[in-house]
Amino acid sequence: MVSVYLPVLLMLVVALVVALAIFTLTTLLGPKNMTAEKAIPYESGSESTGAQHIKLSIKFYLTAILFVVFDIEAVFLYPWAVLFRHLGWMGFVEMMVFLTILTLTLVYAWKKGALEWEH
């Protein structure tokens, strides 16, 4: 039973060791010459102007959450499509229930105006 999970565990250990090694080496060996230009805050490659503590609209966060929810839905569709014939009618019905719930969620969000982006 353990031998089934051994490759996954080995991959996680190797990934952790590589990440820690890269972080440690860049911290120890990287240049550390701070200049006035490097200390200036910037956003998206340009200097930031205006207020630094602007409260973002709740629409921004709602749009981000909806994007994540429907992105995860797409991730669940791929394995289902691969195993479609193996799952039979029960798998089909379960996926249709899942998609119906997500469709109702999308319709509800649309009716509430969550998908409209106003300036």
C-alpha cells in the first residue's frame, strides 16, 4: 500500500528540497545592494501615484471568487469526460446535477448584477 504513494511522496520531497535550496542559495549568494531607485514602490512596472490605501470595490472580490469557482468546475469536467463511458448513467446523472447547481449559481449571480463591471 505504501509503495503506491512512494513516487508521490518522493516527488514532494524533491520539490521541497529544490525550492528550499533555490531560496537559500539566492538569499545567501544574491547581490544585496539596495539603491534609492529599488526602494521606490511600483506597481506593474510603473511608479504608483495617488492614495496608497484605496479600498477596492466588493465587485472586484466577487468577480475573483466567481472566476475561481467556475475555473474549478472546468477542472472537474476533464476527469469526468475521460471516464465518461466507465462511469455509466450514474456518473452522467451526478455530473448533470453538479452542472445544474453551477448553472443556477451563475444565473443567480447574473440576476444580482455580480457580473457587471462598472467604472
